[in-house]
Amino acid sequence: MSTETKAIELKDLSHIYSPATPFEKIALKDVNLSIYQGEFVGLIGHTGSGKSTLIQHFNGLLKPSSGTVLINGEDIHGEQVKKKEIRQKVGLVFQYPEHQLFEMTIFKDVAFGPENMGLSEEEVRKRVEESLAIVGIGPDMYEKSPFELSGGQKRRVAIAGVLAMKPQVLILDEPTAGLDPGGRDEILAEIQKLHQSLGITIILVSHSMEDIARFVDRLIVMHKGSVAFDNQPKEVFLHVKELENIGLGVPQITSLMHQLKARGFDVPLDVLTIEEAVQVIRSQLGAE
């Protein structure tokens, strides 16, 4: 991670839905946030916390009521800025992205974005092949209908469609929603591989504390339109009571460590994964 270059910067960002009406709702309130190039960031928050509104500001789908959104130092709502170019730099994969699949074949679906960028046929083909390879879909699948695929495969095709535009930032909104455990693990492994191989900035929105704990380097917690916590997952998940008070939990393993500590066991509280817990428990039992 480079702490030098900011991929996204928010300054005093506020967003109000239906202002000056009986339905007025403050969704974001004076949010200041910097996300750096190459980071793998988790974003969590209870329903209504503002996280969905926040990610739609990252690529200009929403305009702030007040405040500024900068991508690579450029105000995305400046007069000279083209939103289309911003959305190529910051790719957003919505929850249940398979609902956005519409072409007759997988290849055509992934090619849609690059074709709209006005790229040559050769470059479009290259990008489609590269993107599908990254998400584990080979040439034997190119001519299949995306509607014949499993939920996890559809999700991969949708991610490939965004990757084909070569974004600098990839935002994934609940990418494992509705998938079975096997499908969830596959998608998360693909996302981790993406981050490692391409080095792009990834923002993962998730309700699953376990997923967040396993994969991200930094965790942002939203509550009532503001940033409640912003730190490494180990640090954030030490705040068990505060997280519970805002309707969130901690990973089950972390909860187990807190229970063991309460019963007098000398265990660390910043344990997030099963592998770490096994080591701790073995040491408690005196095992090698």
C-alpha cells in the first residue's frame, strides 16, 4: 500500500435525500476519508448507516449535497470532468450484479463496457479474455448464455465486465450475498487474487464479519451517516461493546476469545481467524 497516493478523497461530504420536504433524510454527514492506491478496504455498517450512499459517491452516481469527492486529486463534479471517465477509473459491482447481465453470451456481456469506451476490436477481445481468465472462466464458456450459469459464476462474469474497463478502484457491494458457502468462498478467493495480482484498490462492502476479518487490511465502520471506526480489523474488533451497540457484531472467533478471557484464560483478544485461534488454544493446552 502506498500512503503517498490517494485514490479517493472525501472532504466534508454530506448527502441529504429529499431536502426541504417531509421526507428529508440525512444519509451522510461531514465525512472526511482518504483511500489510498493499492489498499484492500472493508466497509461495514448496519442498514441505513450510509454505506450504500457512500459508495455511490465514489464514482459519481450521486452528487454531494455539500463537500467534495476527489479521484486521483481531481474533483469529479468539476465542470471539465466527464463522468464516463470517472466510472471507468472507479468500477462498482452492485449487489446481485447478475441482474445486470443482459447479453446473449458471456463474451458479449463482458465486451459491452470496453466497446462503449471506443476501443479497437482487438483491444476489446484482449480485455475480455484477460478479465474472464482472472475470474476463472475459460474460452470453453465464452459462447454460453450467462443465464445458464450458477449464481457464483454469474457473479464472476459481472465482476469480469467491470474489470474489462481496467478500473483503478474496484468497489464490490455485498459480492457474496445469496450464495451458498462454497460459492461465497470461491468469490472471496477470486477477489483476494485480484488484489494480489493486479494491485488495484478494492473496497469490499459486506455484512459478514468473518469475511471482512479474513481479507481486508483496513476496516471502515459507518453509523448514522458518519465514520464510527477506521482502523485495522484487529483494532476495530477490540471494540465489542461499541459495535454491538450500533447493531454490529464481531467475528465468532473474536467473541470466543473474549469469553475465554472473561473466564480467566490468558488469551489475546485480537484473534480473527480459526487458524489463529487454534494456535492460541494449543499454546494454552501446552501443545507444540
